Amino acid sequence: MLKTRIIPCLDVDNGRVVKGINFLNLVDAGDPVECAKRYSESGADELVFLDITASSNRRETIVETIRKVSEVTFIPFTVGGGIRSINDIEKILQAGSDKVSINTQAVLNKSLITEGANNFGSQCIVVAIDSKKVNGIDHVFIYGGREDTGITVLDWVKECENCGAGEILLTSWDKDGTKSGFDDELLAKVTKKVKIPIIASGGGGTMNHFVTAALHGGASALLAASVFHFGEIDILELKKYMAKNGVQVRLDI
Amino acid sequence: MIGIIDSKICNIYSLTNMLKKLNADFIIFDNPENIQSVDRIILPGVGAFPKAMENLSKSGLKDAIIQFARSGKPVLGICLGMQLLFDKSTEFGISEGLGLIPGEIIKIKTDLVLPHIGWNDLSIKPGCKILERVDNGADVYFVHSYRAETDTKYIAATTNYGELIPAVVYKDNVYGAQFHPEKSMKWGEIILSNFIKL
């Protein structure tokens, strides 16, 4: 049986993990390499790095970070943030990343999804979607949640699938940071709409939230940040809990 | 010395990092020159079958790999590299493979989501050397939408995704892994170290 994946997400600014991982007794909690290695050894199934660097040399910095992470981390990882072209995708994959995630640019230029899939295979093109409810309807937001595209999430996931996306990383901005649970209702609609894996993000606060997002939402993978980084939820404990509650997970780490 | 075939369609950096961890020496080949000097080769790959075969044919590596395999030295195909070992594929029309293991590559028949992405467990038949010390039920990382269709005698391990999928295949000195050993933590490390010691 395919296992439901647990994915910690790390924000990287200028080569440093922001709000570092502060429970694993790391020598340097801001070092992406150290964080990635420890997570891979603690039962994480995959990692996502979100590059939030604003400076002009961002591409060089993140590529260098990926190279170093790839040397010591033998689980798959995805890199997102500011990817605008096929050339950007190629650089990141060549540095050792398994996948890239594209968010705003995918909306502005759908052909980037198709070209990325044609050039490197669907499996490495993840479309990240930020959703917010507008009058009860889930809309796609871009530019870091600042701009409403007016496109519904349900239409956009179908479009992404048709364009050749390999996976969808769906973040509910209504739920993000609330620790009140993933948006299981939206997940259930989306996972019925498309036949590609959905990574759920936003709202995971208790171990049971992860169980219901998998069982009721149908998510293939569950992503969270602070609950893992601050040690509020231990990944291995979480996976044991999920297994006990009927979700298949990888326990033999 | 391991020869890694660079078919120019995927990053081989993760694989070389795992080989470094295992203290294995390797050379990367993007053309057939001197390929017969290594004692084993790894053929990695992600992406589309026809493009990969086209690149291998153009560079002359296709014939070189076939010749290498016939000499009896070990060959390991990973993911798309495993699929290339077979006679042909139906991905984007019919295209010819390396023909080192009898069989063909077809789309996975399932109602489940595709690609088949993530950790899935191996059901292992005893007898294949690269699976020594790997537990039955070991979870390894898969990313693919196509699978091998071949005689059971060439299948050393399967995984279940709506149907049984060949996960490790072998014929004499030629081995293939549908999953990514270089991304599969300890089990992947054991499999690659077994291959290096063949």
C-alpha cells in the first residue's frame, strides 16, 4: 500500500532557515542542511523548502543551499519560491532537488507547467495553490495571498492537471496558522475533481487533524511547519497515531 | 569503478551523493568512449522513455550499454533507467528499448491517482542478490506512471498500487529498480551497496 506522506516545510531566507527548528538540539538551528538531515532521520517522508529570499542573487543562494542539502538528505525534496522560467526549474533540479513548486507564475503563465512537464517529466512539477474563501467560494490567490485571481480552486486544479502538473500543494489561507485542522471539506472536493496527488497544507494542529485530512479529505500527503519545528508534534509519534487510526504510513525509518 | 550513464534528461546529483556516502568511485559518461573500462554501470533516469532512448541512440551509448551488458558485467537501471532495459514502451507511441530484459512498459492500470508517488512496500521473492539484507515489506520511494510487464521469472520484488507492479527486476547480470534507491534512506543504501559489491 502507498503510504500517506508527512512533509515538514522549511522557509529559507538567504540560505538560512527562518525561525529555525528548535527542538532537535541542533548545533545550528538555522542551517538548512542540518535541519534537513535531522528531519529525514526523524521520519519525515519528504521535505519542502520555500525560498523567501528577496535579494537579487536569490537564485545563486538557493541553488547552493540545495546542493548542500542534497549531499546529506536521502529523501525527496521540493523547492519553491520565485520560480519564473524553465531555466529556473532546470537550475534547481540540477542542484539535486526532486521537484519544484510553482505558484503565482503558474497562474500568470500556464505554459510553464506544460513546458516544465514536457522537459523534466510531470513528476517534478508541483503546482502550489493558495486558496481563500470569498463569499463562501474557494478562490485562488497569488502574490503571497495578496491578490484574488477570481479563479475558483476547483477550476484551477483541473486546469493544472490538464497542463501536466504532477502534484498539487494546496494551502488553505483561511486555515493556515489557526491550528484548527486542515480544510477537509475543500480537500474532499479537490481530491474528487482530479486524479493527481494532493498535498494538504494549512491548519494542522493536532494529530487527529492529520488523520481526518487523509481519511475524509483524501489527501496523499500532509504538510505543516511550526507544529513540527517547535516540537509540538513529533513526526514519528504522529505516524504511529495515524497508523492506529487507519492511515497507512511509513514507520520503518 | 562505476560508470554512471548521463542520458541528459535527469539530475544524477542525488545518485552521486549516495555513492559518495558509500565511498564508491564513479565516472559519468555522456558518450561511449572508454565505457568498457568500468566494471559496472548504473543507468538512472526520470522523464519520458522516447526522449531518453533518442538521447542514448544519438550519443552512441545505446549500443555501448548493450555490448557492456553482454560482456556479463553488472548493469543497474533506476526508475526510467529500469524501464529502458526492456524491449519497448508504449509511452507516447511505441518506442524501442535496450532489449536486455524481455518485456514491455505500459501505463499502470488503476483508479488510484497517478503518478504513483511516494513510499510503498516491497514484497520480495528470495534469490536476487541486490535485495540481500532488505526486509520484506521495506518501504521505498516510487515516482512513475508506467510499469514493466514481464515474465514473473524476471521479477524479484513487487509493490501493490491498484495492481501488482514489478519493483525490482533482474536477468543474469542486468538489474532494475522501479523506485529510487538514492531517495529511499536505509533500504536504498543497502540495495546500492549490494550492487556495488556484485
